[in-house]
Amino acid sequence: WLDDIGLPQYKEIMNVAKVDGRILNYLTLDDLSAMKITDQFHQISIKRSIQCLRKCNFHPNHMKRRSVKPTGNWTGDEDVMNWSNGRIMQWLCSHDVTTDYAKNLRGSGVHGALFSLEPLFNSNTLVELLNIPIREVHLHRQVASAFATLIGPECQLAKKQAEAETGTELLLSLARQQKALKMPSQVVSFRNGKLSAGDMLCPLGEGDEPIPPRKPPRTFTSSYRTPRDRSYSSNVLQDHKWSSISNFSK
């Protein structure tokens, strides 16, 4: 799963923390902090991927890794939300974006759910992450046009409205920070245009509620808890009836 969303660098730390589908479902910012996943852009990437998992009922094979067409072009019968990081790079290469630029998305956290579900992710953010020079005006326009066609007019309009409401291209600035500094920033999450810590990374919302896990997690009286244990609070245990969940592994 981490390979598919373009964040393979976190595989070891999540393996040590024993993060599985149930943990991802209720992952908090405190959990990410404990696992040293503090890059803001990567947090947003994980957030949107969790949202996508809920919509797909945590199906382990929901990600689209390759196009059925040898050219890699988008045929219109694929759900972009399920595109993996590799599928995004394949699509870019089909639009004359050279491999030298496309490979810059490796380890970036760019995937289809970020395209479709993150209102602040736009073509400018993509160009910034691709590290395309300013002088390549034609390539900038080509990527912008291909991106707009891919996500569709409704999604494009929603992104413009979100950008107007925030008053700034916040996600673009995070992409620039990631490229320039190559270092983590503070643990944060977006809420009404502001940044806050200590909440669920991807709050449960209408239309994406998951099936509850089969059984409740262990309870602990010790003050020390691992990220796996902290992901479940007493409120979660009270609010949800634990019945079953589709098996899902990293």
C-alpha cells in the first residue's frame, strides 16, 4: 500500500508499529508524530489515501498500478482515485513528460486519491513536485491541460473554489518546502484553512464510513502506549459496534 501511494520510505517504521487496516482507519496525528512521519505533504497524502480506502471498503487490490493500454493513456473507463504512484508516472509519460521529470514523483506521496479528493492539489502543485523548470512553459501548459482533462470540470471547479476560500495555494507552498528543504516540518492537519494537531488524520465523514473491525483492541492501563494502541480511544469503542472488516495489509 505504501509503495502504491508513493511513500515506501515509511514501510519499515509502519511495520515496526504494526500498522494495519484497522489502525489506518483511526490513525491520528499523534500516531504519525510517534512514527516520525512529520512531513505535512506526506500527511495529506496518507489522509486522502485512507479516505480512498474507506470508499473501496478497504479492498486490498483496489489500486490501479498499470494501464491496460500500452501507451498509458487515460481511456476514461478508469477511476483516477484508485491510481497508484506508478500509474500517475505512466500517465505523465504518455503526455510527453520525460521520465527524468516523472521519476521525481517517487517517494513524493502523489497518487490518484490526492488528485481526486484533495481540493488544494492542482496542476501547479504537480508541476512543482515534478521539478519542471520555469523556462519549460510549453510543458507547464501541457501538464495543466492534461491534469484538467483527467480530473474533469466538476473536480476542477471544486479545486478553484477551495483555493479561493483559503486565499493561498497552501499545498503548493508545502510542495516547495518539501523540494527545497528535504526535511520534516511540524505535525499538522488542515481544518477550515488552519493547522491543528492531536486529531484523527482522516475524520470519519458521510459516505466513507468503514465497516467496524471484527473485535475491539486491547485496553491498557499503562501511561505508555504504542501508536497501535493510541489509535483507539474509549470514544471510538463506545461509538462503534465491532463486527467485521475486510482484511487489509500494507
